[in-house]
Amino acid sequence: MNTTTVQTHWKDTEELKDTVQQWSDRLQVTVKQIQFRSMKRKWASISTIGRLTINTKLLDLPKELGEFVIVHELVHLLVPNHGKLFKCFMSAYLPDWEEKEQKLQLSQNSPNNSKFSSDFLP
């Protein structure tokens, strides 16, 4: 019997940063800076110049949900709004993104213990 278990949560900030780098390479976007801080209402945000700010609580989420947040923010470097093109990119890179978005919104770890932020609503 194989006792190897799949790691479902983030090990540390370096692992999360590595995931950001992998996704930025895949999407062909540039993240100039990654910072972690406590945020009351959002999981993450990204500036137009590529400064990614990640809520420290993201480390407590399952990887699949954290990865959704990362991809969502990086796609904003391609499309600044949540229109049809944004949704097309999300579907191309994470076909099950809508399911992950719902799980994130229902998460007990959600900032401010409410729905995510308006950034993740349709």
C-alpha cells in the first residue's frame, strides 16, 4: 500500500510564490513583486504594473482555491475587468474556475467571514 499523501495545503510563502511564477510564465505575464499582508476584504489584488498583494490567510486555504485566486489576479494583467474576455481566459486556463469560485465564497476562512469580495462576483 502506498502511504504517500498529496499535499492539499500550502507549505509556506515560498511554495505559493513558486506557484505564482509558474502561472505567470504560463499566462506570459510579468509579476514584478509579490507581497503578503493581512487583508480584511480580499484574498489578493494586483496592480497594473504587476505588484501582487496576497492575503496571508490564503496560506490556510486548500491549494486548489489559492491557485484559483492566483490565476484570477494574473488574468487581470491581460483583462482589467470581469467581462466576457476575462471569463474566456479563466475558462481556458482553469476550466472549473466557477466551481472553485463558489467554494471560495462559501469558505469559512473567507475574509471578514462573508462572501469573498465583489471582485469575485459575476
